[in-house]
Amino acid sequence: IIGLLFFFFYKSYNHELLKWWSFSWLAYAAIHICSMSYLYIDYKPPWSFLGIFFSYLQLLMLIVGVVRFMAKDNYRRLLPIGSLLITIVSLLSYFLFYDDPNGSNERYILRVGLKSVIIGTGFLWVAIKILFAKVFKRRFSKYFLISAIILYALQQFWFASIVFLNVSGVVTSFPINSYGIIDLFSIAVMGIGMIVWLLENERILLRQANKELDTFLYSTSHDLRAPLASILGLTNLGKLESKDEVSLGYFQKIENRVNKLDSIVGDILNYSKSLKMSVTKSKIDFKGLIQAIFEQHKFATNQHALILKIDNDGSPHLYSDENQLTIVLNTLLSNAVKYSDPAKEVNWIDVSLKRDGALIRIMVKDNGIGIEENSLANIFSMFYRATNQGEGSGLGLYIASEAIKKLKGELLVESKLGTGSTFTIVLNENWI
């Protein structure tokens, strides 16, 4: 079962070490199948030889997997040479003293004692290799796996010591009950150790990949803004110097497309910044923050007629992470400006702060175009756009929701198409 489980992991993760681990466990299963067959089948094929061979094969597959994972190409030579060697050793162990009625001790040493010594030594070698290999990251799972492998190696040395004590005249037998319990325990610990290592290793690799992707997004987004600014500058020069209405129309379209692209790049940059920034508590001037953000957007979208109302409930300050909160409020106010309703005589945005002890509620309410009810469940999804009006990228609310998660808060929405929307930020000042 463990062998098939690791083969499934290998197919899922395409991880070479898991393939060899699965072969090692299947070889271990074959050892016990041979033992069972020897007890229950009258026909006498060389089950003993096969049991010895699969015991060595179990060790060989484990060694090949570790060597392969350490990115060493000599595993290609190790496989055929190792297979030949374990076949020779298995045959010698089986056929030497095969027909000698007086050679029971020698057979006992070769088939059980020598096998246990070699396997114990091999597993001990694997544990040492894993311990000093840098490719096995220094985590709890690494030392757990090493401990499990050493435990199995000690068990093999224990078997060998019983063999050599018996041959030397000291009467010692396998304590059958204890043997079964110890054997099962060592197998379970080694299997669990491998799975724990696999899970932690995949988590480390995933975290590293995410970090590299975040760095790539940040640097790429940052580098793209300079050429976009240059294109906008050249477009404006072209508009100033051109007198042809057709050319001016083309320049205007270029400017609109570049502005949209710049908005998308800006959203990606904000998302990357939000991921990279650590959360720290600071004193925030609520009214000053809202006014500063609003000023950035009302002229940029020619919505200077919008009326902004700020109600801080007698609390001029709050305590939270200013960078993350700015990302959230910037998105909400930007959307409130962008999706205001041109059909209405008066467009307004009402931003309020309500305090209940350490619990903070910030509400951003507008009378804009609103959101359809069937879109409310998806508006915080990446690249989802509830309307084709405006030039949004579908990233803003997703980024805002991710920033709120970093603050361990909630972002709630109520909206009615044609009436307006209300977004509520719920935060606890004491969390940070």
C-alpha cells in the first residue's frame, strides 16, 4: 500500500525520489509475499533466494533514489552495477551450504545475519547522506526521516546480533511478539517520516516558487511603468503638434489604451507590494488619508463634481497598518469615482468610521451605478468585472480583499443596480 501510495505521489508531483521510494517499498512488500508463499505453498521454488534478493533490492532502490535526488548522475551506473551485485550476493547466500546438513549455522549467517548487517549498514549510510546533503532542507521533517531510517537500521543490527549470538553458542531466539510490534513500528515510522518530508518539501518548494513569482511580478511591473510613461509623453506631444482631426483621434485612442495598460500594471504592482510588506501598527489620520486618496482620483477621471462626505464619529485617528489600509481604501474610492452614475444630477461618496472599543467599521457608500445581485458573489475574484463600463482590470477588489486578509479583517459589500454600493471594512485595532 505504501509503495503504491508513493508511486501515486510520483505521478502527481513528478518527483524522481518518490519513484525510487515506491520501488523500495514494493520490494519490501515482495519480501513478505515470498515469506508467506514459503509457509502456505507446497511447491518449493527458491522463495528464500527471492526473499534475500528483494531485501537487498529494497536497500538499492532507496540508495538510488537518494543519490538521484542529490542531483548526481552516477545513479545511472549505480543501478545496473548494484543490481548485478545484489543478484550475486543473493545467489551466494542461497546456494552456499544449500545441500550441507551440517551447514545450518553458515546458512543462518548468510541468509539472515549477513543480510541484516548489509541492510542495516546501507540504511545507516542513507541516513548520514541525508543528514549532510544540502538538498535536504534543514527542517523538522528531515530529522524525523533520518531518525526513522536509523531506527530501521538499528532493528536490522538487532536481528544480526541475535544470529551471531546463536551461532556463538548463546541461546537467543526471536521474541515473536516483540519482533512483530517493533517491525511494524519501524515500518510505520519510516513511512510517516517519508510522507512528512514530502509534504514539508513541497511546501518549501511552493513557497520558494511564490516568492520568485512575486519578485518577478514586482520587478516587471515596476520596469514597465517607465516606458509606458514615455509613450504617454510622446502621445501628448503628438497631440499638441498635430492639427489633423484623424491623427488626434488616433493619439487619443493610443492614450486611452496606454492608460488602461498602466492601470493594470499599477494594480499588479500594488498587489506585489501588498504581499511583500509586513504588517505594522501605526497611528492613522483617517480624514487626511481619505482626502488624500480622493484627490488623486477625482481629477484624473474628470469627476471633480463629486461630493465627498467624511464622518469619523468623533474619532480622528485609528490604529492599523497604513500601507495595507491605503491599498483597500484606494480601490474602494477609485471604484466609487470610476463607476459614478452620469445620469444623476448629484453624485456623492460618503465615507464613515464607526468605533466600538477596538472594533473599527469603515463604510464607503456611493450612489453610483451599483452592482447586479448575481455578480456580488464574484466581485472579489481575480480579473472579475461586474460591468463593462469603465476601464477596470478586475484586479482592484481582489487586491483589496487580499490586503484585508493580511489585517485579519473582513470586507463586506451591499449593492443594488442603479442605486449604489456600500463597502464595509471591519478591523480589530488590537490584532496587530
